Amino acid sequence: MSLKLKDIDILLCKADLKNLPKGKLLINTINAFSYNNAQKDDFFAEVLQKGDVLIPDGASIVKACRLINAKSQPTERIAGWDLFQFEMNDLNERAVSTNCRLKAMFMGSSEKVLSAIREKATRDYPNLDIVTYSPPYKPEFSDEDNKNIIDAINEANPDLLWIGMTAPKQEKWTYTHWKELDIHCHVGTVGAVFDFYAGTVKRAPLWWQQHSLEWLYRLIMEPKRMWRRYIIGNTEFIWRVLVVNR
């Protein structure tokens, strides 16, 4: 299944987040990196196209959609961080308005990161109960691993679920086990947000974010890890959007 940017449905702006329907909803993000990966991975392409909501987590996606006159033309970048802040604040406000404690669950990452998340989220969102689960650190989960993860999520029965295992693993896992997740809430696949929120990875300062240079900041901070993704990857993205999959 080919992923063509001009044909897919993408959320248009941050204001549209408040209009998302309630209930079980799979929310994924797309940026140049995930778009490139989807061109080489048919299953990942299917995942991005058949999820419930796809948000443009990259200025490159926003600009490319305009350039090729795509079906969806988002007016601004909606970072995974924007989704996270909106959903967490909304859930906390709902807990206040209903006078009922609600539950946010973080599945993924290490126990060290999750411990920092629990501590911070308890302060930032005092009306929420924070539940976490750290899966085994391995390229592929066994059937037993998957069952344990699914059982933990279903037992927690969260009102909001975050999945953080890096792309495309997190998106593919969630899509594969979607029917086994007996939950009623929004589910966001936002791996990098776990580290940003925990403070284990520093996000770019606001000026860099506002000028669509967050990718450059990450490249400067981690050149050995990020050079292939941003130097080669961004070039590949431009070529694929303008030539291959236009």
C-alpha cells in the first residue's frame, strides 16, 4: 500500500484537536521521517492511512501539502507535544468538571523515564491518576510479552493512553493489537514526548520551534545519531514528494 501525501487525510490545525470525537480513537503523527519509512514499509503505510487521526508533526509536511495541492492542507504544524499538552489538560479539566478522578496511562520507555513522568505528571495534573508500564526492551515482543502489555492496559482501563516505543514500532504495535485493547479512550503514539516530558531529552527552545528549526536543533545536539535522519532523510523526503509519489 503506497502512501501518497496528496491523498491522505491530515488534521488541519491545533484548534481541530478540540473537535475530535470522544471514545476509542487512534491518533498517529506524520513527519518527513515517518513518511520516508512508509514508502519502504507497506504495513506502516497502512497503519498511517487507516488510523483514526493523523497529525502533521513537521513543518515539512505542512509545506509539502501546500506545494503539491494535497487533499488535506494543514495550516500549521501540530507536534506530538501539542497533542500531549492538549489531551492532558483536557482530561484534567474533565476530571475537575465531573468531580471524578480520571486516569492517564503511559506504556513504553524505561522505568527510569516513567518514574520521572509519574512524578512530574502528578504535580502538573493533580486531578489525574498516572499509571505506567515499561515493556521489555527488545526489537520484537513475544506472544507472552504482547499478552502482558495488553492485559496491563485493559486492567488499567485508562481514560487516556500514550504509547511510546519509537516509530514505527509504536504505531505498528498499536494498530496490530487495536481490537484486543478493550478500552474507551484516545490513544496517542508519541514516543519522543516521553523523553521530552521526563526531561531526559531536551526539546528545542521556543524560537527554534517557532521558526520550524527544531530538526536543526536536534541535529546540532546529536549529530552522530541524527545526521542520517535529517540530512539524507530530508533530501529523500523532498525527492519522494516532488518526484516519486506526487
